[in-house]
Amino acid sequence: AQTVTQSQPEMSVQEAETVTLSCTYDTSENNYYLFWYKQPPSRQMILVIRQEAYKQQNATENRFSVNFQKAAKSFSLKISDSQLGDTAMYFCAFMKPHGGTSYGKLTFGQGTILTVHP
Amino acid sequence: NAGVTQTPKFRVLKTGQSMTLLCAQDMNHEYMYWYRQDPGMGLRLIHYSVGEGTTAKGEVPDGYNVSRLKKQNFLLGLESAAPSQTSVYFCASSTQGLSYEQYFGPGTRLTVT
């Protein structure tokens, strides 16, 4: 079974600065997907960024980028130029691809509460 | 195009009462999921469905039942609510493809007293 661990329950950062959220996972699979989801106070789950394990290049989406270290089973999220609207709970999640005995289940970490201060 | 919707958004139940949470998606997705979110534990999968008329157990299925009579709807039932079922419930849907993204509903906050 896969496990996902986020060791930072809470983080804070000043507006316009950079912050990195950590995530480690455990799996015996070779092909899988990793995600970062954002959950603002509205409670809506919003996909921030995804990474395919077979791709060596780290994913980027505007101010969000990841550092994917497959051998170390590490998947950290870097937020550059932090904005007040980035204040939210962030979840790291693991997924095996659909098909065969897999059904696209997401395994989530415990979450990191990020607060951006003005 | 509403995406994934959940009904109701909030509910308070007394121990032993029953209720059904409704999830609907208009994206023609094959896969649908029910998760619960508890403080400090992330989201955990309760039940899932890989197509109309099929359901299966996830990590924490005890005390819940589900049905998927129509492709666009996925119902989560609590037959006899317990305080341990106080949680926020999320429905999600997805389809096979390059993105593998799950689309989430807005959640239902359930309190069992």
C-alpha cells in the first residue's frame, strides 16, 4: 500500500517571498502520478500541479514548481512570489494510473497549512 | 457546465438517524469517489465506482453504503449515523486519460450529535 507523508503541519511566509512544502511517499510502483492540491477556507479542492513519475523534468505552473526526486521518493512544492491568496491547506497526493486493478484512487498526505503574511 | 455538485452542503443528524448524500457530475466521467476529511488525517477513500451499476469499498467503508444507478450520480448513505461519522465529505469524479485529474465537489459538512 502507498503512504504519503507531509511532515510540516504548518508553514508561514511573507508576501512576495518563496516557500517550499515537503512531501515524501512510499511505493513499490514504477509508474504513478503525484499531485499537489490546494484547499482554501472555502473548502474547495483545487489542483495546483501534477507530475508523472516517468518524466524526469520537474513540472511547473506559473509561480508553482515541484522538485521531484524519484529515487528519494520526495515531491516538494515551491511557491514563488507568495500571494495572500495562496493561504490555504496544501495536500500532497499519490495515484496509480487507471486500468487493470487500479481505479485512480488518490492517497493523500495529512496536509500543510500555509499562511501568507502581508 | 456545473462540474461536480453535492447536496446538501451542511447537515446535522442525531445519533441513529439516516441520510443520503447526493453527488452529481455532468462531465460524463466513468469513475466516481467518496472521501471523508478529518482533522490531521487528509482525505480518505470511503467507496468508489468505476462505472454505472458498480461500486466497491475503499479504505474506510464501515457504516456507509453507496449506489450508482445512473452514470452521473453517486449516492452515499448512512443507515444509522454515529458521532464518529462527523466529518466533511467530498465527492470526486475522473476519467481515464492523460491528465488523471480528479474533480472535486464543494463538500458536505456533517455533524452527528
